[in-house]
Amino acid sequence: MNNNLIINFTPTGMIPTKRMTPHVPVSVSEIVEDVHRASEIGITMVHLHARDPITQVPTFKKEIYGKILLGIRKYAPELVLCVSLSGRDFSKLEQRGDPLFLEGELKPDMGSLTLSSLNFNKTASINSPDMIQDLASLMKSKGIVPELEVFDIGMINYSKYLIRKELIEPPYYFNLLFGNIACSQSNLLHAGVMINDLPEDSLWSIAGIGDDQLKMNSLSIAVGGGVRVGLEDNIWYDTSRTKLARNTDLIKRIHTIAQANGRNIMTSKEFRLKMNLESGNGKYGRKI
């Protein structure tokens, strides 16, 4: 159990659009500015999605990710940055792995790795065994740490298979996501079973999708875990859906709940030490 609270900030995602909410950051400058505001409030790490500058649809292109990472690191050189390698829109390894080829000041610390295929309400995220293992192998060769994304207990079991194959190395970081229509639901039993089954030497955060974000974030804070929070998972501030959220509103609320539970926010420096990451300030990822 971690005393200090991991806040994994998810500002953009792949689904929210300006039509849905004017508050979602989609351009490079908007994402950089939103992360800047969040870092001043207090966060541990950022899970980044990039958007095409013209169409505003999700993109895998490392050139756009590079601009985002560089912009953030101009003012927050220690902040832990994770790039999305999602299989929702992109099916080829060279697409999904493109951001992993950024180097030097642009190198991501982490890359997301969803550990199985799954269905959302209207789309699917396809993650074949070969794709998962190829991305894990590529990250290992580049010194980029997987952000292990799991939506049900079977995905945790698959992480142990990757451990046995030596494709991922400790310490591990997991996002446990609850409330998706085809996966684990947002209740104590599902959460407890998944937390209990995590490999040794794991840090973890909990996310709730849509209206479940606040409930599952609150649960994780109470039991000693971290949180994944931001407009990627929920654009509303209230479950009645009367007020569109801003990312800063969501993070400030997490701080309030953390304070009520006697939890301090884990700094990027502490997270880097726990995860055997380089120290930041020009050195990123994990030593190869």
C-alpha cells in the first residue's frame, strides 16, 4: 500500500471532442497549457493522447507527440510522461509504436500497453497477443516502461505471462479501469479481486469510466491506491450531468478527497525512484 497518492492525469483521450465539451484540450498548445495548470496544482504523471492539428482526430505520429513532450518539459522537466499506444484506431505496429522512437529530450518515460482486446460501447480496441508482445519488446529495447492497462482480471493474468517471458520487468505500474460496458464493473468486489491479484512489486491506480470516475477514484484513495483522473474518462463534474468539468476542477477535487484521507500527493521524483526511472531533467525512461 502506498502512502503518497499517485495522480495519473489524463487530459484528452481519444473520444472527447470540442462539440462534446469546450474544455477538452486537443491542440498541442492546449494540452501543454492544461498539463501546466495541472502540474501547478499537483500531479504525479500524465497519460497523453495526441490529436491531428487539422482534423482534431487521434493521431499516432511521433512528431506531434514530440511537440507535446517538449512543450511540457520546458516548465516541468521532472514530470513523468506516458504516451498512448492505443489499439482503438490504429492496427499496425509501426503506427502504434511510432512515439516510442522519440529520443533525447523527447523520449517518453512510459507507453500504454493494454493487455487484451476489448469492446467499448461502439468501438473495439484490438490487442492481439503478437501486438502486445511486440510493443512490450520494443519498449524494453528502448528503455520505456509499460503503463499496464487492465480492464478485467484476465488481463492481470496476462501480465504474469509477460513477466514469465521476461518482456516486462519490475517494478510494474498498473491502471485498473472499471465501468466499461464489457469489462469489470465499478464495485468493491471487482476492485478487490483485481487489486489482490496484482504481481508483487506493483504500483497501481484506479480509474472509473464516465459517471463512475469519482466513485472509483474515492475508493482508491481510501484503500491506499493511486488515481487516474481527467476528461479522457469523464467530461462531467457531477453524476447528474449538469456541469461540464474542467481538468483543473477534477484534480482539485482529488486533492480535497486526498487531504480528507490523510494522503499526500506523490511527486514525480518519488514515482521515478519507485519505478527505477531516470531522474528527468534531460534523462527519461529507464536505463537499458
